[in-house]
Amino acid sequence: MPTSSKADLYRKLPSVDELLHSPDLAAIISSEGQAPVADAARAVLARMRAEIASARLDAAAVDLALSGVSGAIERQVRQSLTYSLRPLINATGVILHTNLGRAPIAASALEHIRNVASGYSNLEFDVETADRGKRDVHLDRLFRKLLDAHLGTTALGCPGEQMSPVHAPATISTIVVNNNAAAVLLAMNTLAEDGEVIVSRGELVEIGGSFRIPDVMSKSNAALREVGSTNRTRVADYERAINEKTRLLLRVHRSNFQITGFTEQPAIEELAALARARNIPLMEDLGSGALFDLRTIGVSGEPGVLDSLQAGADIVSYSGDKLLGGPQAGLLSGRADLIGRMRANSLFRALRVDKLTYAALEATLLAYVKHDHDAIPALRMMHLSKDGIARRTVAVAAKSGSPELAVEMIDGESVIGGGAAPSAVLPTKLLAVTRDGLSADEISARLRASEPPVIARVEEGRVLLDLRTVFPEQDENVIAALRAL
């Protein structure tokens, strides 16, 4: 039998118009519209032409493909009209996983977003006076409750401990922009435009997305003045660098790495004393920034927002979707007069957030005000005990194993992530998964292909799942994904 030429095979393919008039596609055209179905038909036909060109389809294969072309087009339509951004299961044990969306937000925040976004709101309207209002008021009042140094409370979550408010700003105010990089940019531009900012060489950090402190300074029209060395900087280095162009002293928290060994860094209290003596503002970029006491989960040496303000920082910048446990945002808290200058900067309008972010932050902050830390998912995960995780891990392992699939429980460590407490680990129990005939990478790929995708980590030839970052209601999904292996 003569072999069909490629030209013959191309002639077998129908036109897009023929396909659109096919009765088999009438239903999906009716439900999804003609344009998406036409695009899908073009894509399916283009794939078939490419396979004919590469000799992967012969005449029989083309006939077979054409017999199922309507189904292929329908699948292509469904795929093209699904959301690209979708939920998944984080079984990595990294609580604030940047690639997986960082902090999941509280149920109360989701409900508040729904209520505010589904209609109109008083975002910038004073209901009592009928005058135009300011969107800041919805959050500033709550930040004042949480950060007012005169309340005499310290790290939030440890009521009863007293702190001296001697060095704290007399009046604290807070504004919100779209992320911490924007917060640093706004602060630098407002306080140090055409002037100098003094910062230690050991704090010229780069975080995710190639965001570098020197670069943002350049964009803010502030000049960088480096002092000290990579591993050792003293307060005297800052003092010698101060000149008539100095507008700001900047301390950057090394939140995503550590320098160990022969090191020295001045305490923030020392820098605050120097700043007051020379009448220069001191700003601390905390990056992650906690509103609760990390010592309650066994993490020490990680300053919170109130710690920095109490120690004498005039301005503190931090993120909303890291240790705070809320939506993506950049927060600037500190001296009301300096915050007022930033609010008046035209750049603030370009960087401000919308009503959805305000709603999510307001609900998150209310949980802090009520000391309901378990309502905030990231904080709840941090406080989970190893024994509690072990009980769930045993249950999942018991329902997932098979003669081909080995699922065992081992000791392990979770991490906070999100550029917070880089050396801190939380003890946990892990599911270690192996399967005959499949490598760890292949198992991991199959878990990612499940619905919803299960994201695990691979170490030493085994797939490891940490239920600390898996919501309890997702345990059955994990079991189903493991059984499918």
C-alpha cells in the first residue's frame, strides 16, 4: 500500500470553519462562545500539523486523531478558560513560602474582603459628616492600639511584661503601601532625597526578585554612604560618616542570612542615641516584622516591630504577608511627623493599596487586638506542636501505604521562611515517601500533577511531606495523591 505524503495528510485536516459547524461542538459553542472554541480548534489543528511535519503521525494516526478531534478541542477550550492562579497544598514545611504566596490570610479577612468588595464601602467617606474621608483611618487606629508605646506592653502575645517607653516615639502613626520595597522607597525619597543615607556594608542586602538596598536608594534619589566592613561595623563608623548632607541613618535587618564568626554590629539603642544627639532620623528596615513575640515559638534574636520602636527607631518598615500573617503590603510605623511627611509625598498615592488590602489588614489586625492569634493561619502553624503534627502524620501514613509505596514517619524540621529568622527551625514530624520503580523526582512530579497539586520537598532520595503547612482539611487530599502513586 503506498505511503501517504505529508501533503496528503495535511489535506485530511478540516478547516476551522468546518469544525465550528460540526454538531459535536454545538454544545460547547453554546456554553463558552464561538471565539474560544475557534481559538481552541486552531491550536489543535496546529499541533496536528506540527506532528505531521515531524513524521510523528502517519495516515492511520491522523484518522484516529480526527475521530477524536471534537474531544481534543473541548479539552483545549476547558484548559484555556481555567484560572492560571489556583490553590495548591504546601507540604514543604516552609510556612512563609514566597513562591507559594507567603502567608495564607485569615478566614475573617476573606469574609471582610467579600463584604467590602461586593458592594460600595466607606473607603474614603466619613459617614457621620458626609465629608470625604481618608483611607488610612481604618488601619491607623488599630496600629495605635497595638504599637502605642505608652500602653506599657511589650511584644504582642506576652501581656504582662513591661517595657520602658523612654526611647519610643511619643506618637506613633502607620501608613500602608503595596510591599516593603515600596515602603523603603517612599521613606528614602521622603526623608533623604538629594541627601545621604548612612548604612553598614554588612547590611547591603539583596532579597528575592533581585531587590537590593543600594538600588532602591538610587531610585529614591538618595545617596548611599557605606560605613564599616562586611562583618564589623561600630557606632563610631556612623558618627564619623555624618556630614551636612546626612539625612537618615538606616539599619537593615539581615532577615534572610546570617554573618557569623568575627563580627560586630552596634545595638539599635546605640544608633538611636547617636541619631537623637545629631537630630537625624533613624529607620530600621525589618523586612519581615512581627507583631507577636517570637520567643513563644522558641525563636530568639528576631526583633519585632514594637521592639524596634521601643529601642529608639523613629521609623520601622515591614511586610504584611510575612510574620504579620496578612496580605501583601508594606507598612511604615513610627513618628507621626515623619509618617505625615510620607503621607504628603505624591509618591504615596502611586504606591498606596486598594480596599481589598485594607479589608484584609483590618481583619488581621483585629485578631491581634483580640489576642486571637490562632485565627491567623501562619501564626497557628508556627505554634503547632510536634506531637500534634505526629498524630496527623501517623493517620495519613496509615491510610496511604501499599506494598509498592513506602510511607514512614521521621523526625524533621520546619522553617518559618519569608526572609524571617533564617537560622530558626521548628521541630516536626515528616512523611518520607518512596516507591519501587519511581525516583524521588518522579514521585514529586506526580504529586504536583494531582488535583489540587501537592508540593513536597526532595532530600536524600526521598520525598518529604510536612503536615505543619498542610491544613487539616487537606489531609484527605494528600492521602488521595499518595494512593494515586
